[in-house]
Amino acid sequence: MNRLHPLSAVTYAIQYGFLWLWVPIVLVLALGGIFDPISPAWSPIAAPLGFLAGAAYGIAYYYRFEYGITPDTFDVASGVFARRSREIPYGRIQNVDVRQGVLQRLLGLAIVSIETAGGGNTEASLNFVSESEANRLQDQIRRRTAYVKEQRRTKQRSANEGEQQGSQRPTEPDADSSDADRTGAVSGAETDTPSDPTAVPPDRADRTDPDSTPVDGEEPDAERRAYASEPDRQRRQRLFDLQARELLLYSFTSFRPAAVAAVLFVFFLATDPIIDLLVATAQPVGGPQEIGEGTATNYGILTVVSMINGIVITYLLSVAYTFATYYDFELGRTGEDFVYERGLLQRYSGSIPVEKVQSVTVTANPLQRLIGYAGLWVETAGYGPESSGGSQSAVPLAEQSRVHRFTENLTDVETPTFRSPPTMARRRYLVRYSLVAAVIVAAVFGLAQVTALEGWYFAAVVFVAVPPAAHLKYVHIGYFVGENHLVVRSGFWQRRTTVIPYYRIQTVSTRRSIFQRRLGLASLVIDTASSRTFFWGTPTIYDVDLEDAREAHTAGRKRLQSALRERARDDDLGLTVDFT
């Protein structure tokens, strides 16, 4: 078993020291109010004792934390008073993330997170190991996982061949063939299985374990160094690099909702200084001199100036965040996994198992469509480093033709011919947006009744945007029922075209609201095993004719069953990792 990097002891000591620092202070204050001999003045003495106790616990936690690679599992043991031992089978491991912050990169350290299938929580986290050790763990676990998956598929192929042979009628043996020939043919069929160049054979799996018995007189440390000299990265096939021009375009044409949360957080931390700054900014253009002074016009100018400043600052923060996140983005393949690296201040490295990919989505907002660019995302089952769901960017931004070619090569989907909803749906959107505009006008009217706001009726200008908004929503909705894939398109501000293989579909349900039932419309919801993110919902075909929805529902269910049978027979991953 191995231990973490020695600097981890310092980190845990400081972390638990400050955490335990408050325990004796709280006890002294609480007991001082009950027992007279205990004085709150003891807090300065009790605080260092709590810090020392916490630091001692952190150092003990470091010495009690162990991890190791075995032929079948990755083992982690932790805990000072209550011990916890985990054995993570390689067949359950979905991803091994390596993360480095600025300070960690300067010190040559890294955080290794091991994620398992079936959830987005981290199964094991190593804080911290050396950068070379992180690369070694990532490469070895990836190769052992590939070997386990290959063994599983081999057994499945053997079982399928056995079922096919059992279903065939026995025939008389050829008189010219000897028993020895027939025996050799059978044994060859059983032993001749396709090999994966990235799979780790059992002997190599034992040999590359740093804690295993040395082979041919090699010491474990020498074996580790020999392995580290040929990392898995050198066998990686590069698929896509985000060039500087594409990175800048992606940064300036996309928006990160996290920037809004960051601006609000800073505003709540320093409300008064920020308000004073906004007032000073609005004064040259007619804003109030002080809060509490001025007319309604002055405060209207202050509101407009504050909104403009907030939008500009939020946008610039989003640009900086996107640039730092996708700086030096690289996508490659190792065996049957996509592997990626990205990040400026905080460097990420991880993989996307192809067998966990549920759907592929092409995204593009109006600015990106205007310049002819789009992005490519994949949805995985359970874990996704981009968010709490399973979304991961495979191509952040590239020319539309290139992204479409990537999608077709990755999924083998035919060029879709989209079907649009009936024109009745456009009338529904017209009524819906008209109601929204009426609510906005009513809200402005109510505000004018309790304030000095005049000219509330100018808010009715929002009705001008209703017809184009309804039309744009309508023309960007479409679906395509192919032979092997279902393709769903929707959205104007963020148009998403999702390609879903039939064998990945979990459920297909038809939903109808009260208004849809009156118009004879329905929405078809296609659910896969991927977790929904906060901003991306389940792929849905909106407002199609009821008969068309039932037809697509039936076709999807039938093709799902046939796709599952074909995939089980052919042992096909359904996707190709070489999508260039």
C-alpha cells in the first residue's frame, strides 16, 4: 500500500487545525455561562490547544490513509478512529480525473478523483500525490479497466456464439476431416479472441503493480520508473485541438451562468461599496448625488446605468471563465475511451468512456450560427465533470461542417431530414408569448400606481416581439426518426440537435397538457440513462400532431428492441472513438 505525498500531511494538519480551532472556544464560551469558575477569558489559551489537536489529527489521518493497485481492484483505506476500507473493482470505474490548481502545479502535486458508474459522486479522492504518480495511477487504472471490459465482451461473444451454435441443427461430420482437425478447430475458436492493444494482460497487470513481487530481479521502484518512462499519453491518438482563434470565439460567443452567481455573491459581500460606486458612475449622466436624494428620473438613470454595468461585468467575467476553463483543450483517444485535457489556472485531465455515452448533442447559439460555428457535447450515464449531470464537451467550438462530420462519424447517423410540428403549434406559441407580454405590461402598470413612474403604456412595445418570437421557436423545432437513431432539435437561443441511438433509450412517453389536448397536439419525451443537468432537460419533441407522436412512439419502441438484439449479437459499442 502507498501513502499520499508528504505535503498532504501539512495540508491535512492546517485544514483540521483551523477546523478544530473553534471547538475549545465554543466549549469555553458555553461552559462559562453555566459554571462560574470557567471564564471566557480562557479562549485565547484554548484556541491554540484546539489547533494543535486538529493538526495532530490531520497528521494521523495522513499516516492512516493508504491506497494501492491490485490485479482486480483499486483499494483505499482511511480513517483514524473509524477505519474505512474500500475495494473498487476496475469494471465499475468510469473515470479517473486528475486536477491541478495553480499552487499544486507549482509544487508538482495533483488531486486524483476516481468516479464509478451509476452516480456523479467521487468514490475515492487522493489529496495529494505527485504529478508523476497521478499520471501513473491514471494510466494503469485505465489500462486495467480496458482489460476487464475486453474480458467481459469476450465472454459475451462466446455466450452469443454458443447460443447461435445451439440453435442450429447438428450436421454429420465431414468424412474427410479427422477428429484431430475438428478438435483443433474447436479449441482455436475458443482461444482465438480479438485482442485490445490497450488491454492489460493478467501477467502484465501483476507486473506493473508497484507492490507486487519483482519480476526478473527488478525492484518495485525500478519497475515504477520503467513504466513511467512510457506513459499512456504517448499512445494517445489526437482527435481535436482547440486553436487560439476558436478559443477566443468560444469565449466571446458563449455565456456561463456561473458568472451571474459570482457577481451576485460579490454584491452581497460588499453591498455598500458597490452601491456607492454605481451612484458615482451614474452621476455624470444624470444620476442622483446621494441615495435618498433626487427625482424619479435620477433613479431611472441610476437603474439603467447599474444594469448596463452589471451586464458588462458579468459578460467579461464569463469570457474570462470560459477562456481559463478551455485553454489548451485537447481531445484524443486511448483504446475505447475519449481522453481530454484542459485548463489554464486549474488543469483537468480525464476520460469519457465510449460505452457510457448515451447521446451526442450539437449546440449553437445565434452568434455562433451567424459565424458558422457549433459545439459538440456528449451525455454519459451518471458522471459528468462539466456539471452535476453527465454533460461533457467533446468539441467546444469548431466550424459547423466539421462538427456535423464529427457527429456523423461518431454515431454513424444518416443525414437527418427534419419534420416540423403542424402550423397549429405556431399559433399556440403566439398565444403563449402574448400572455407573457400582457403580464409584463400589467406589472409595469402596477408599478406605476405605487411609484412616480409615468408612461407605463410604453411597455406595450413588447407585443411587437411576440410574432417573431413565436415564429423562431416554431422553425427551430424538428425531429427525425431514422433507422438506428432518433434525432431531436429544439431551441433558438441555444439550439440543441441531439442524436440518440435507439439502444440507449430508456423510456419514451407521450405528454399532453390541457391546451395541447384541445389542439390535438402532444410532446414526446425521450429519456436515457444520462443524468439531467440543471440547464439541460430531457430531449423532447414538442407539439407534434397526436397521430405523429403515437407513430414515433411505436417506431421508437420497436426499433429499440431490434437495436438491443443486434447490439447483443454483434457486441457493438454503438459509437466509434475515431470520429475524425
